Amino acid sequence: MSIKRKVFKTEHFQKQEKKYSEHCCVPLCSASAKFNGILSFHGFPTHSDLRRQWLVNIRRDHFTITSHTRVCSRHFASDQLIEPTTLDGRRQLIKGAVPTPFEWNGYKVEPPRRSVWERTERHPELVPPDDQEEHSLTRDHDYCSVPEPPFTIYHLSAAEDLSKDVETLRKEIQELRVQREFGLQRFAGSDTDIRFYTSMVCITITKHLAKKSIILLVHSLRSNIFPFVFTFQRQLLQPIDEFFLFLVFLSAGLKERDLAHRFNIHQSTVSRIIATWTNFLATALGSQCIWLTREEVQAYLPEEFKDFSDTQMILDCTELRCQTPSSPSEMYSSYKSHCTMKALVGIAPHGPVTFISNLYAGSVSDKELFKQSGIAEKLTEDMAVMVDKGFLITDCCKCKVYCPPFLSKQKQMPAYQVKETQAIARLRVHVERVIRRIKQNKLFDTIITMSHVYNINQLFAVACMLSNYQNTALVKKWVK
């Protein structure tokens, strides 16, 4: 006989489970509607700005919201909740409610921040006891009292003092700005710095040369004399500072990147400024005739040249080392053992540069360079040139040539030839001093890169012509 077991139905003693249960989406909150009938769960608002504020407050930036995403009522302040009025009613949120209490802030709502007026501490004005009694008593009107002056009279002197302070501060700011900027105005008070950066003797000569150049530049732009010089672009530097940049590049030999950092401009702008001023100065200075007539040379002939009074010019060659090209045979100089570019420089007896040739390959001889330079056409029969032993140009020109004599087949040089050699060498050394002054421009002291070969003739000519503005003595009296 089978015994039937009685099965008790337990669904009346448990809370009936739903197909899904609501959970709170706030981090660190484990509230669920499965066994909790006290909390209410609220969906996200439809307004985009308010929904974004909810996401920011609950710290769920990258979060996908669905129709089942909920936030429990424990994250809302009590004044944001609307309690139900009936037993079957549901708890609702007021319009614009935002969750604020969370576990990371202790489920506390921070009080609103006080205004600046409320946060400012004020000390009560202390009134002496005697004055308190006077203030407590009501006094009759005193017809003999003088009315107090208006507010503006009291503070007029203070306002003037403030305006003076503002003007003083403005001047100090301008001075600091000048000290911070790398320009000609910064070194205006130091001739030593001007000589270091520009090879000019003093700031007066530099400013005078810059002023003349800028005036000629403006005139050329207005009359379109040099259309290739400038294209109108937004200038980052003043013309006088651009001229100073060019002199620093030529004299100090600074790289373009270094100049860009010093002048606070781009490297391409530095390259454009250098190319522009090279073309302009080569054209402007080259338009001035540096060749002197025989009468002008005789008018300034130094006393040391009395034995060579017909001397018109002292000639010598100089070489600039350059980067080795792909075919260095023509550029290689056996004298310098390097690839060079060679030029012929001539000076008058009293010092100024009066002739500059183009740069030729370093392998060319002095005689061939003299022929190609075209200076022989300028020399007449009543003139004389002074050269070194290597210049065998007697058959190339009409003028007289002062050259130290050779020993030839003689065992010993005669006394008169020794004296003549010493006299010529003593005077011819001045052209070497001028060339040394030109080569004190650090740009020519280093190896010329191929990036500057395209305008090296103009740069060298400008350096030679600018040396005439360095007014220091060249011809010194020989101490016998």
C-alpha cells in the first residue's frame, strides 16, 4: 500500500520573485528591489543636460543607459523626494532632482558655499568709551562748524601718487622688456658689446649706418628700385633689429637656429632676413664708388709712403675655406691644403678698401686672378701697385709694380735690395691687416657651407665694404 505524501505549497510564505529585479547602478551601492520594499528606484531623466549631470554625479562617464537603469532613493536628498499620498502610490522625484548623497561622501549633502561677502572676516570698529557717550547723545546743530571737504579733495593727492606709481611701473616694465629682448637697443649703452657682436667701433657708427640703410631701404621700396629686396610680409622685427641680426650673423658667426632663439623668431624667418639684407646691402653699398682717383689718393697719402709716392693701391689675395664639393679638383688649394675660394683685395695707402674681386676657385694662381678681376684696366702708367713676391704681374699691367726682389742666382742679396725689401714689406703689411679685419667676421673664420655658397660673393663684398666703417688706425708710424 502506497503512502501519499502531503506537499505543502510555500509560495504564500515567500515574496514572489519577478522576472527581473531592479538594481541601483551607482558604484559601491548594492541596493536591490528583490527583497527591499522600502527603497524606490528611479530611471534617468530624458533631458540630455540633466542626464549628463546624473552621470557626472554618480561617476559613470562612459556608461550605457537602458530602460532598466535605475538609481535608488537613498542617493537623493529628502527634499527632492515626493512621498506617495495613498498606499498604492509610488514615490516620485521633484523636477530637476539630482543625486548627491553617495558612499564616498558619507551620504551627506554639502551645504552651499558661502558668498565672498559672507566668507570675508571683518573686525568690528572699536569706539572709545568717551566717544560712545558723545555718539549716544543727540547734539544740536552747530552753526559755527565748518563743513567737511568733499571726498575728491581728500583723495586727489593720493590719486596723483597712484598715477605716478603706474607711470614708474610702466617704465620699469619697458626696461625689463628691452633687457629681455635681444636687439640693438639692449646693447645701446655698451660699445664693448657692440664691437663684440657687430665689429663696429661704437653704437654711434652702428646706428648711423643702420639709419642710412633704413632710409635707403624705404626709398627703394617706394620707388621700386630694388623690387627683389622685400616682399611685403608681416614683420616680426623692426628694420633696425633686422640689420642688427644680419651684423651678428656676419660678425659673430652665429648659426641660424641660435639667432632664431635669441630674437624669438622662426629659423626660416632668420634665413629670409639674412638673404634680404645681404642682397640689399650688396646693392646699396655696391652702388657707391669705392675706387679712388689718383688725386684723391695723393691727397690722403701717409708720410710713410714718401719713398713710394706714386702708389695707387696695395694688392693681396685671400682664401676662404669652403665645404668640399663632389668634384674638389678645381676648388682644392695646395697652399691651404683644403678646398677654398680665392679673392683679390686692394686698399689705398691710407687704409680703405678700394677694390674687391669676385671669389674664384682656390686652385687659380695670383696672376690669373689678377687678369680675370679686371683691375688692370683701371691702372694707368702714372700709377703704381705694391704686391707680394708671388704676384708676377709686371707683364699684365701698364703701371709700375713695387715687388720685393728675388735672390735669383745671387748668393747674397745686395744691401740696397735688402732695404728695399724691408721698406716694401713694412708698407705692404697694411693690406694683410685689412684682410685680417675682414676675416675677423666669424662667418669667414669657419668652413663655408654649401647653403651659403649662392650668396657668398655678396656676403664677402658686404664684409669688405663694411670694414671701411671701422674707423681704427691701420697705418702706424714705424719706430726706427
